[in-house]
Amino acid sequence: MDRIENITKAAYALFNERGFDRTPVSVIAKRAGVATGTINYHFNTKNNLLRVLNMMTMQHLLSDIRERTLVASDGLQAIHLFIDEFFAFLSSHGQEFALLMETWVPSDVSEDSDVSRNLDITIQTFNDRFDNLLETLIREGCADGSIHPVDARHARIGIQSVLTGSAMVSKRHGVPGNALRAAAFDFITARLTPPENNPKQDAHPLKQEFPLPTRLPRVHPPVDCMIDD
């Protein structure tokens, strides 16, 4: 295991155990078995280390979901696989996702270095690609008839709200992921399935669309990671 991996593993654990603000770089260095100067050399600041960790989590999640949805036969099945992979990731990478949920933005958002700006641009790119993937799957479902006509952006925000809300409930209240997955799956499916395939729904399509929240928090935090097209 190289130094960077030692540092990121130690930081993931300590930020979850102690909280970001209560974890000095010296403590991370001690657990990682490196000098404090090594962390400063590679990451410049603790906030940049947090950005790197959260970007790595987003990159991994996006890659896993992309790969999983490639085998879908229609748009609705792709959404089902999207949901499955989200909860699988939540189960297998709970520590990383918990950190992402707790630290949308580093505590010192006033940093104005080239490194910080570049990392923020990178994380925004991952945000956009995640949004675009989900909206694309919804549009494909509308086109192939597996999803009833909806506004893709509204539906995407609704799905994201359900999934991130489930993740927060799981972390804060200890609700098993399988139970949340089943509830999220049923809720989302009921609002995307054409009325003729789901007799329990109200036939009016506008009533099946997701309401648009006034504001949805964006994952902010990122490193030197390549963004694959």
C-alpha cells in the first residue's frame, strides 16, 4: 500500500470517527504512518484532502452505476439497476458515503488557490455527469415506452432526493439498507411506470411526476484523478 492510499484510508476513518473539524492533520499522519509534511506536500490543505476523498467516492459510484446500467434492456430497467447499484455501493462503501453526506462543502470554503479551484471544477464535472446519466436514462425510458412521459430534470431531482434521503436515514437511524432499497424502488417505480402497467396509479400523468424541490444540495468536494469520458 503506497503513501497516498495510507493517507486516504486513515482520513476516511478518522473523519468519520472524529469529524472533519476535530481531526488535525497530525492525527491523520500518525495513523497513516507518514510525516505531517507528507500530507501537506501531496494535498496542500486538509480541505483539499477532503475534496479528494469525496471526489474519489463520487468517481467510484459513477463508474459502478455506468457499468451496471449498460446491460439494461430499456430505460425503466436501467433506472432499476441504477437504484440497485446505489444501495449496493451504500452497503459496501458506507464509510466513504457517510463522509460524503456529512461534508457537502469543506468547512473553509474561502480557499482561493489554483489547486482548490481545479478540484472544485473537477467535482462539479462529476456532479454534472451524474445528473446527465440519470436524465439520459429517464429520457431513454420515455422514448422506449417503459417510462411514462415526464420532465426528465424534475424526475431526476425526485429520484436523487429519494436516494440521498434514504442514505441519510440509513446513517442517522440505522435502518437496514435492504428495507430502504425496497421502499425507494417501489416509490420511484410507481411514479415512472406507465398507468396501463400500474393500475394502482392515478392515470393523470402530471400527478405522477416528482415535485421539484426549491433547492437540492449539491455534492461539492475533490484530486489529481482523471475524468473518463
